[in-house]
Amino acid sequence: MRMKKPRENTVIFIVGPTAIGKTSLAIKLAKKIRGEIISCDSMQVYRKMGILSQAPAARERKSARHHLVGILDPGREYSAASFKKRAYPLVDSIFKRGKVPIIAGGSGLYAKALIDGLFPSPPADLKFRAAMRDYAGRYGSEKLYAKLAKSDPGSAILIHPNDIRRVIRALEILRSTGRTMTELKSTTKGLKDRYCIKIFGFTAPRQKIYAKINARVDKMFRAGAVAEVKKLSGKRLSKTAAAILGLREIRAYLKGERGLDETKEAVKMNTRRFAKRQLTWFRSDPRIEWIDVTRVDSKALLSKICHYCEQMKLSSPSLRAKRSNLKVRLLRRPE
């Protein structure tokens, strides 16, 4: 029989699109419940890129202990697997210090890797993929899907018949490893296998999110985003670091290929597109409890999360003594 996980050993996740306010809320929450923050962000881990990545400022890191912020040289690669490898033991050490781990960030794959684990994935078999695409072209995606349903019904249930890319990948894994994707996932371990997990997702109407993004980009440029990119000129950047939003656009500006206003608009547009992809990713996880940040002020938002922490016995004695009677409707699915 599987042992019941202690209620007090709960890891709090705060996720959502960029510029929604995850960092500031995480810091306030950490102060309330004696928490420590682990950054779940693919870019904030890098040094010398703090403006582009919008990493917490030094004063913010002093007010609440942060992990995985500004620790890697931009020349080094970072991935969901390397994030999990670093973050997993941090969670254990935070609990051992009697603190609460708060995982905050918008990198959906990184959060999933930490919560659910990553199964060992074989390298791509390009010839097999081409053959399967040809098969689907000749006989239809339904026939290809039928192959998966017969060999790996567990994966077939989770994959839409028209999602040819994922169908082919599941078949490819079976061919390469001799084991189904379902079998491999069943042996994969993550935080959910050791601790209780609570995921809060921040959202807002799309136009409100876009307005926040536009304001953030303007702030980035005022803070010296162009100078930061200049300093990175001539340095070798990893594939991961080179993908940071704003880098490509500002480099084009520095080469004289576009004006400053055009550059700002390009960064805003690409950041809005990124936020849309983030929401699409997070929407697929039914474990997330969504909170519309435009329906309540930050104080009430913090009270809601702290109230949950009281119930889970995560908060400090002084906070537990002040039980909140706040009853507001905060929840809605993201648009």
C-alpha cells in the first residue's frame, strides 16, 4: 500500500504567463510562511542577463531567499533535465531547514519535469519518422493512430488521433527502446511521488496580460536592456541563453537594421506570443487552481494562498493564529 504523504510536506507552485506578477507574490508569500523560492525560469538562471530575464533584483533576493537565479554563465546550456537535477535536492534541503519550498516561474516544461519527472527519451530516429509520415500520408492519420492504439493503448488515450507528431514519437520510442511510453512514464519519479503538490496559476483577461507585458518591456529598456545586450556582444552564448526574449531584436537594432521604437514593438509582440504559448501549456494541466489577478488585489490574493497554507499547516504559528474570514470568488479558467 502506498504511504500517505504528510500534509505539511507540501510544495507550492506559482505559475502563469510572463509579467503576471508571480515573483512579487512569491516573495510576499515566502515572508508569510517562512518559505524559500526556487526560480522555475529557463533564463533567470543566467548571470549578466538580469534585465532581459527580469530576474529578481538584489534587494528582492535579500527579502526572501532565492535559488537558481543568476548562477550560470550564459555560455552554459540549461534544460528541463538540468533544472530538475538542481531543484529536486533543493526542495529536500528547504524542508530539512523547516521552511516551505515555493517554486515560481513560467517555464511549464521545467515545472512538469520537477513535479512528474522525465523519462529517459531515446534520440530521434529521422528515417523512422519520415516513414511514418509517409504512411500517414498514404493511408491517413487514423490508420497511424490505430497502430499506436494497438501497441500502446495507454498513450493513445492521451494523444489526439490527429496529433501526428506525438503519435509518431510514441511509436518511435517503442521501436527504439522496446518499451511503451506508458511503461517508461510509470517508472519515472518526480516531486509528486514524495510530497503533496499545490499549483496556483495566475491569469487575467488577455488584453490585461498584454498591457502588463507592454509596460514591462518599456521598463526593461529604461533599465538598460540595450546596454546589457552590448555587453554580451562577442561572448559565446549557449543555445538556451541565445533564445532569451529581446536579444535578437536588440542585436538587430545595434546593427542599424531597425529603429528603437520598432525594436520595442518587436520585443512586445514576441513576448505577447510567448505568453500565449505559456497559457496554452498550463491550461492542459487540470491540477492547476487558477486565480484571476484582476479580480482581487494583491493583499486578498496573498490571503487566499495563505489560507490554504494554514489548512495544510504550512504557515508560521503567528499566521495560523490569524485565521482569515476572507471569502471572495477568485477562480476562473484562463481565457
